Amino acid sequence: MRKQEKILMTLAIMFAFSFALPFTANAMHIMEGYLPVGHVIAWSLISLPFLIAGYMSIKKTVAKDRKAITLLAMSGAFVFVLSSLKIPSVTGSCSHMTGTGLAAILFGPSAVSILGIIVLIFQALLLAHGGFTTLGANTFSMAIAGPFVSFIVYKICKKTKVNDNVSIFLAAFIGDLLTYVVTAFQLAFAYPMKDGGVMASAGKFLLVFAPTQVPLAIIEGMLTVIIVIGLKTYAQPELKEIGFIEGGNN
């Protein structure tokens, strides 16, 4: 990565990190020990095939172009920094940006599963965010479901010739929100309400998430657009190599 690119990435990460400083919370994602054992096992098994596909995707990308490692590392750092922001919202979980939309539109959704689980492991170890018993559930919501929706939204926007910056914003924004829809249902499946069951419980969780998550999703969409604009300015060769913009090997 050239000097200008390093400066841009450093400034972007510092800017994103500044959002995380004022807030404190007891949990991140779904906290350690909050899910019943059956749910821990189920979400881990559900996530496993996506992780295998993600590993194969990254292996193929790196084999094709070793320089892609730089963009992969930057995308992983973006996920780590943005998802380290924490605002208490629901018992057993928090609201936070995900940062996964960027990697999803650059490398496809499969690769994000690996980046996401690495981030979640480091956050569990270093920041006591989330945990290993909820790793499968958190991986599915943040690193699988959200990125797949981001990727689909971006591709639909591109095919319908929506402005590129608008496409990127919508992909990151909607992917972020979808992550929390999935999280709400994960919590609802674990703790359904006596009156109304899973749907009533999910609705309650979603209503509590919304006031904090919607503005965070908007911020994430804007930050993702800023990062991509910077990459198009300073890292065009790398973006061409991975096929994100025309002129590469893909």
C-alpha cells in the first residue's frame, strides 16, 4: 500500500474509532452465556458451512492476487473498529455498527464470514465483547446474514443503474439493519414471550434496538461511502485487481 493509502486508511480508522470512545457497556453483540446450550450448538452448526465457503473464497482471492491481502486486512480492521462501538439497548446485547458492508461489496459475502469471526474472537479475548458460547450466533448475524444482504442490495442497485455512492450507502445501511433483525430473532427464539411467542418477543427487541440502531446504520453507510471514495482515489490498481472496478483481472 502506498503512502497516501496508508494515510487515508489511518485517518478513516481514527475517525470511526472516535465514535466508540464515549460509550461503555457490559456486553457486545450477544453476550457470553446468554443463550441456552441448544441455541449455542445450533447457531454454530448453521454458521459452519458459510465459514468453510468463506475460507475457500479468501484462499482463491489471495491465490489470484497477493496484493488483495492489503485490502482484506483493511476491511477486517474496518469491521473491528466500527463494531467496537457499543451502546446498551437490549438486555443481553448492544447496538453497534458492523462495518461488514465494505468487505461484502469488495470481496463478496462469503469472505466476510472469516473476517467477521476473526474480529469476534479478538473482541471476545481483548475487549470482553460477546463471547465464545455466543460466537456462532454472533457470526451468523454480523458476519453472514448482514453481509449477504449488503452484497445483494449492492448488486441490485448496480443492475438498476443506481448511483454508485447511493448503492454503497444502501448496501451498508440495510446490511447493518438486517444484522439487528437477525439478532432480535435470535434473542426471541431463545426467550419467547409467554403471550405472543417468538414474534411478539422479536417485535419487542426490534423496537428497543431501533432508536439506537437506525442512526448508527446511517453513520455506517456514510463511512463506507467515504472509504470507497478514498480507495477509488488512492487504490485504483488494487480495486481493479479484485474486480471491483473495471480494468482488472476478474
